[in-house]
Amino acid sequence: MVSLPAAQVEHGPDPVRKDGILGNRPDPAKFLERSPKLKVTVLDRLHHQSVLSATLFDKELLTELAKLAAYLQLGRFPAGHALEDKIMAAAFFEPSTRTRLSFESAMLRVGGKTISVADAKTTGVAKGESMRDIGQMFNSYADVVVVRHTEQRAIEDLTEYLKIPLINGGNGSDEHPSQALADWYALLKWNPEIAFGTLPEQFRLNIGIIGTPGNMRTVKSFLMLALLFHENINHITIFSEMADPLGDEMRELTKSSPIGIDFSRNLKQSLEYLDVIYMNAIAFLGDGYRSFGSEFALDNESNLKSDTVILHPLARGPELCTGLDETQHNLYFNQADGAVWMRQALLLAIFGRVRDVVPTTFLA
Ligand code: CP
């Protein structure tokens, strides 16, 4: 095993130890202990690649990205100027707190520049401009574009004329692939064995998903990536009121998985055996949103196992009680915090700049 060199902190104190993040804060260094060398050739697969769906990733690519993110989080690589000749457009035609700001923060932390649309009403969309035409403008103004839109089709329409990589920052009820990267970055830090080991049968994860992969983009992308870790997942239970929570696409994707997947409306009865709970606040239904009922809520009185962790892409609603924030069940703030490192790793890989920031002693 290669020992980790001393931290070369470029931007002040080690960000892992910064104050203010409540809850469970797994150490990125622990995640790196099992496999410290980076397989840059694996990350090369993302060079000039658009990220439209979580299906782009396999276990090896996701793991190498998470390793790069962990090194960046630890401040081990001097990456602060890596993308100083690049511009990222963050084009958000639907509200966002975390995705837009964490992508902008990620780009700035690796030296890049950002231009932003925070509100569709400030663009030509308000005058009826088409997404295809907007796509042509992005080619001239930026080197990569992160797009969020209420419409599933918007991403497809944009790519028709787009020559630069596009990262899907959430398209209607369809997908949110970089959120799923952040979700799994948090989980792999929490238990590195998921990526690097084979858990004994009795320790394989039982995951509860509160939501409907068929029409909730974060839940869908999370589940897509969960399938990559089938050796270490025993069972996934999907908690939903809907008759068909999976939908056609996810039914097809999950039918050949060895992971047992079942459905339940009774969260309370299942809590005592869940190791990981992934929850979300809202489902997209046509033009609107629907919140989940109170039977799918968690609070300090919920009968959780002592080591159960909760993930939530946020923003939260009443389904996730703030009383859980200061407990070790809370992995959701670490999930949101880790997104900025995972998105830096993603941007570096898309621009083919990983070799510029990783010292050769770290390369496999
Ligand atoms: N997780 C997530 O997509 O949050 P935002 O809606 O704030 O971007």
C-alpha cells in the first residue's frame, strides 16, 4: 500500500476540518487507503464527454472519480490553476441552490471562470427563443455548459447543435447524474468497502429509497449507480404511494440486477433493518410537484438503527426533521459538501487535465 504524502494545502486550512458541517463527516483519507493510486486512463474516458445520464458511469470510473475528489478535498494536489483558460456556463432554467452554486464553486476552485443563467426569465426563452438556438450560443461563449431545465427534452434539444460538453444538472423528471456522483461519493467515504471490498453477506447493505425512480430524477440516477455495487448491496426497498414507482426505463435496467428490489408503503415497519435511506422531498408530475405524505417522514423518534445513514439531495421539506441534523444519521450535509469536490474531479476529467494536477507518484 502506498502511503499518502503530506498535505500540500493550497487554499488555506484542510477543508475536511472546516467548521460548520453538521452530522456524519467520513474522512476522505480513509477512502483512499485501500487504493491510493489513480487510474488516469480510466478517467480519460470522460475527456470531452457530455454527462447526460448516470448510465455513463461504471463502477471503476465512479470509483476513480471519487478518489480524485477525495484527493482534492484533502488539498493534496495543487489544482488551483488547472482550468484557468476555461469558461463554464451554468444555465439554469429551473431554480437551484446546490447544483448551480457547487458547480460554480468547483470551477472557481480549479481556476476556471463561470458565466451564469440563474433565471430563465433573463434569457431569450422569455421571448420564445428555442433551446437549439441557445445551444449554438453556448458553443461561442463557453467550453462546458451545465444545464438544468424543467423539460426532459430540453437537454436533447440543446445537444443537437452543441459542440462543447454538456452536463445535465437535472432535466425534469428524468435524471440528475452529477447529483448521483455526489451521493455515492458520500457513501463510498462512509464505507470504502462498498467500492473496494466484498462485504460478508450479513453486512451487505439494505437500502431504502423513499421516492419514485420513475419520476424523480435524483432517485432515478441514485438507483442507476446503486446497481453498479451489486456485490455489496443485499436489498433495495422502494417506499412509495404510487402503483408503479419504477417506470418502464428503470424496470428494464433493474430486471437483470442480482440486487433484490421490492416495494413497500410501510416505512416505519422497515426502518430497523435499513442501513442507508435515500429520500427526496418532491416528485415531478407534469408541470408541477408533489410532496410525499407524512408516513414517509423521518425524525428523531424514527426507529432507525444506530448506524443508519440518511441521504437527501435537498432542498428538504417536512419529510426530514432538522432534529436529525446533529446526529450521525445525517450524511446529507456531507453529501452536499462533497458535491463541490466531485464536480471539480468531473470538470478536470472532462477537460483532460487530470494529469496536470496529479503528481506521477500517485498514478497507477
Ligand atoms: N440537489 C439539488 O439538485 O439541489 P438544488 O435543486 O438546490 O440544485
